[in-house]
Amino acid sequence: MRISEVRWKCRKGIRELDVLLTKYLEEIFINLPKQEQDIFIEFVNIDSNELFDIVFNKKISNSKFLKIIENLTSVGQAKNNEQRN
């Protein structure tokens, strides 16, 4: 899947998710091995509301997404720190 297609998949219609997923795509995804990129693509194919619960309410349904969620949390914290400065 091309990066432009993955970028489109990151648009979930929920601003908080859109920002985090796009930031993850730009900063982390491009440097991941193919297998981990495939897991992220599977992750962004989850329904928007379910994805919101997974990311923000820590309702993790599949352990293979743990690393993505940890990275999203780090990206979110960095984003908050940028806004404060």
C-alpha cells in the first residue's frame, strides 16, 4: 500500500485520532519494517469509534497493537509539549 493510501486511512473523522495517526505516520511509520507497517495498516482499518476507545480509553482488543498504542501515546505527549511551549 502506498503512503498516500495509508495517509488517507489515517483520516478517521475524529480530530484527536486524525492528528495522532498522521503524526505517527510521518514520524514513525516510514521507518518501520514491512511487518510492523502491515500491523499499523490493519490498526487504522479498525472502525473509528472502536479505534478511539483503544487509543484513549485503553480498551486494547489485540496485543499486537500494544507497540502502536505506546508510540501513539508518546507522539501525543510530544504534541502536547509542543503546544505548551
